[in-house]
Amino acid sequence: MLKIKNLNYSITENDTVKNILKDINIELKDNKIYVITGPNGSGKSTLVKLIMGIKSPTSGDIFFDEKNLNPLSINERANLGISFAFQQPVTFKGLKVRDLLDIASGKKNDFNSLCNYLSTVGLCAKDYINRPIDDKLSGGELKRIELAMVLARNTKLNIFDEPEAGIDLWSFDNLTKIFSNLKNSTNIIVSHQRKILEIADEIILLKNGQIVKIGSYKDVLPMIENNVCNKLRGENE
């Protein structure tokens, strides 16, 4: 489904080239959960932004269903069936929650459908479907609404950049259930949290912009415990 070949990304700061990602090669299968983890600054968020088209690679290729994504815009990638949930949710002033879910699903939803999307992320539809998207919503509420939008889109590939950010008071068990229930899609999750690492079919461990290990939780855990920071173990910094 998703194949990344010889992907590199670098930036220039003060006339010095800094390599953020180096020779990334991954092949992700359909209907699996992949968690990308690693120390701060290892290139995790950069990698998923390259997949979505938010950033452009310095070299290398990204294929989705055998189609090269490099020349495609963010909108074109979304139309192919890729969703992206940001670490800090994007706001849409002037719209209500029900409007966003209708736009995401591409249809006018009845109350039961809206209730299903919102209740899955821990929100009551009666309280939220007519709420405007404004600064009266907390960061955690915006995060859950964004997750509901991803569910409503029902896309083939879902990308979540640190989905636990901003929802500290919401049980991680509920969050992991969302990912576990997305059976008909491939899910890429950037996370440090142990409970999310545990549900992965495969974990991709990055360090210094390179892949140092791809494997099961059991395979990758010793490297996490021995080589990286406490944040990867779900502990406070």
C-alpha cells in the first residue's frame, strides 16, 4: 500500500546543511497499525508530513497504491484516501462541529451517524454537534473533534501525529480502542506512549533521522528502554 524508497530530507541553516531524515526505506501493508517512535528530534513528525505532502523530500520517492505521491498536492493525496490528524488541531472558524463531520464524510449525516463519530472519541453529540469551532473549545475538545473527522472520512490511510497530545484527562484505553477498531485502514501513529506502542502491529524506531529498528513491541522495547528517553516509556519528562 505505502512504499517509501530512499527518502531523504534536509534543511539549510546558516549555510550549513542539516540532514533530518536519511535513506528511509519502509513498506507498509494494508490494514495494519504502525507506530513511529524515537527520541525528540529523530524526524518522526517530519516523516509523516512528507507522506502527507506538508513537506517535500530532498530526494527519494513515496508510493501509495503504486502511485508516486511526490508531484501531488495535499488535497490530491487526501482525495486518494489519506487522512492526517495534527499534533495541534487545525481550527475552522465559522463552522459548527456537524459541518466539519459532514465535510469529512462527504455527505449530510443524520443524528445517529454524528452521535456514533462523536461518542467514539468521548463526546456527546447533543452537546457538540451545534457547537461552533471557536476559542471556547479547549485543545482537548478540538483534538477529539479532529479524530472524529478522521473516522468520518473512512480513508485507506490514516496518519496521527502524537494523538495523545492535549487529551490527558481522557483515558488512553479509549484512544487505543479507536485505533484498534479501524480495521479497514492502515494507521500510522507517531507516539511515545507505551499503551499505543503495545497495540502496534509493527513499531518503526527512528534515531538521528534513520530507522534503527522495525519490529514488534517485544522486539523494539529493549532498544527503547536501553537507548532513549523516559518519555518513550510513557513517563513524565
